[in-house]
Amino acid sequence: MIMVGNGVGNTASGFAATAEGLETTASGAASHSEGYSTLASGDTSHAEGNTTVASGNASHAEGNLAQATGDTSHAEGTSSVASGVASHAEGYATTSSGDGAHAEGALTVASGTMAHAEGNGTQAAGDHSHAEGFQTQTQSGALNAHAEGEGNSAGGRASHVEGGGPDSFGNAASNYANGAAAHAEGLATVAWGIASHAEGGTFDATIAPGPRALGDFAHAEGQTTLASGAAAHAEGFQTTASGPSAHAEGANTTAGGSFSHAEGVSTSSSGPYAHAEGANTTADGQASHAEGFMTQAFAPNSHAEGENTIVLPTHTGAHIMGQNGSTRFAYSWHLANGLAVGPTLNAAVIEGSTGNLYLDGTVISPAAADYAEMFETADGSAIEPGYFVTFDDSGDKIRTATGGDEYILGVVSARPAVLADASDLRWHKLFVTDEWDRIRYAEVEVPEIRDEEGHIVRAASVKTEPVLNPDWNASMTYIPRRERDEWVAVGLVGKLLVRDDGSCVAGGYCRPNADGIATAASSGYRVMKRTGDNQVRIFLK
């Protein structure tokens, strides 16, 4: 046994051990103690400095009151402890208790396997995690996490937290990244959901929290925002995105419906796929849209815009614009013009199911002046504008009038102010009618629609629709009457341009001649003005 003791009061009791200095002990095989009151009890260990302990095999302790208790560990500085296998503690009162861990700085703890804590008062409890800065921590179980800044905590696997510190009033405003792969930064932020992200802050953490991303894959940014829905996004000031994949932006907006969007100020999109924008608007119906100021779209697929307009819950697919009004019909268009203090009113309505137009005012035509209706010609040929026409002997079809015709229907109009019986949008017999030509209606069940994942995209409902004529042929293309030669617009009342033979005089009267054009007469239709060599304007009634 080879033992070497040098100095005063030293003990080299281990095989091939060396003790030197003052009151040091080398009890481990091939150990080495030096300095004052040091202990090298682990085999091949080394203790030096003041009151240090190297008890782990092949460990090394140096400095003041440092302890290397783990095998192959290293402790240095003051009051540092390296208890994990192959761990390293340095600085002041640091602890590396995890195997392969590293603690440095002051009052830091690296307890996770291969964790790293640095700075002041930091704790790296998660395996392979990293804590740095001031009083930051990676929680136990937070593998591969990273915490930095001041007072922050990373609790999720592979999460990252940074920033922190005091708010504008000096209050602690720590950040938390508790979701796996989450990221929190700024002041008083929380990233709780998986792969979520919170950034921004708050002026006073004691009154209002910073941005919170609570849903998986959610993102909250700005001031006091909340993204609680999965894959939701909240930004701006005090916004909330609680619906899945919802988006809230602006100030005090709420996107509560699935895949909905709220923007502006104090807007709410509570319906699925709804969109609210502007100020104080509400989109409550599925796939509804509200915009402007204080508008509300309560029905599915509806749209409210303007100021203080409302789509009522039963009016699916309705559209309203203007001010101070509410809807009357589903799948219809409304122009509101109510009183600021008093009843809500509509200035115009187009009823979708009937095509009826309701007006609380005057129909104004800027230049055209006559009322006309469409008539079919007897021979199927076109009749040019400006000719007098009458009924053919067949009954309801027309021909060019002659001087011998006692009854004159009217004048072919080039640009009527009002045109009736045009059937411009559909075949006139598309729907079943009664003996008085009233369209028959029936209730139709509209089935629900689901997406590929089974979610309801459109709920089942009952809708009133016109009854389709069984004689309608879907394979045929409908051509409007205005585009067919055999149909002409005949002015029945109003100011009309008519062809003449040059004899008509303003202030006089006219009748049709043998060719159906105007000629001077002692009575008949009043001539208002000559407008061309062979054209005058008459008044027809």
C-alpha cells in the first residue's frame, strides 16, 4: 500500500492516495486531496481548495465548500454541488443533480438528465432542457425545453419561453409555455396548447393577463388576447378566438364560431363560418356576415350591413343594408331606412321566393318615359320601333296598324321606362299556377350537409318554394323574349317616339296611315314635338 501525506494533519488512507495541505483526507484509491479540510473519498478523485468534497469516483471538487458526489462529476466555485454522474456545477451555490447536467452562475439547479442551468436562480428540471437568465425554470417532464429571460417557466416538451420581468407598474409578469412545442414571449403570456404561440403583453398583470394561447396550435398576440380554440388566432387588444380555427383581430372582438372571423371593434362572430366586421356587429347565423355599425345577422347564410340593421333568425339567406331596419323575408334583399328614434322600416324589398318588388317611394326613370308590355307578332317577324300596332284577328298577337284600324294598341317602344310581361329571367310557365295565374308553393325539406369528417356544414331545414312545372325541359336553353324577333315591346301609355310622313305638326294630332306611321289628323294622338325629319314625339294614353 502506497500512501503519501504531506503538510499538517493530513490523512492518505486510500491505496496510492495523496493528501497534502492542512487537515485534508484522501481515502479513495489513487485519490488526491489538497488545500484545507478537503476530502477525496472517491476512487481516483481529486479535492482541492477549502472544505471541498470529491466523493464520486473520478470526481473533482475545487473552490470553497464545493461537492462532487457523482461519479466523474466536477464541482467548482462556492457551495456548488455536482451530484449527478458526469455532471458539472460551477459558480455560487449551484447544483447539478442530473446525470450529465451542468449548472453555472448563482443558485442554479440542473436536475434533469443532461440539463443546463445558468444565470441566477434558474432551474432546469426537464431532461435535456436549458434554463437561463433570472429565476426561470424548465419543469420536470419538460424534455428538451428552453426557458430564458426573467421568472419564466417552460413546462411543455420542446417548449420555449422568453421575456418576462416586470410590467409597466413593476409587477411580476412571467410567461409560461406549458404546451408541447409551445412558445411564450413578452409579458404575462401563456402558451398552453400543443405547438401554441403567445406573444405580446399587458400594462398591468394584476388587472389583466397578457396574451394566452390555450388551444392546440393556437396563436395569441397583442395585448390581453385569448386564443382558446384549436388552431385559433387572436390578435390586437382584448380579442378572443374561442372557436376552432377562428380568427379575432382588432379590439374587443370575439370569434366564437368554428372557422369564424371577427374584426374591427366589439364585433362577434358566434356562428360557424361567420364573419363580423366594423363596430358592434354580430354574425350569429351559420356562414352569416355582418358589417358596418351595430348590424346583426342572426340567420344562416345571411348578410347585414349599414347601420343598425338586423336579419331575423328565421330569414335564412336574407340580405339587408341601409339603416334602422329588419328583414321581412328569407332569401330576399332589403334596403332599410327606419327612424333613429321610432320604428324600423324598409325603403325597398325584393322578395326572393316570389320576385315581388316592394317600394316605399317613387320609381324614377331618367330619360325613358313610357309604360310598355311585350307582345308576340302574328307572323313571327320583328316590328321596328316607332310603328303603330294593333291586335291581329288571331286575338292576342299583334301586327302593324293601318289607317283603317279603329283600335290602336300602342307604338313599338325602343326604350320603355317600365316593361311588363317580359319573362326576362325565366320561362313564363316554369312554375305551376292556378286558374288566376297565381304561383303555387309547397314546403320542401332541405337535407343536411356534412363534411368529410362528419361535421354538419348545413343543418336540415324546411323551405317554401314554387312548384316546378313538370312540362319544363331542363335540357333546353331559355331565350328571353327581348332577344327573340317575334316579341316586341309596345308602349301603351306615356311619351313615345313615332315615325311620321312629315305632315305632323307640334300641338296637332295624328293617326296611323296605311304603313303604320303617323300622319296628321284632326283627332287622335297629341303631337308634342318634332324630333326629326320623319319622327315626332307623341303622348299616348
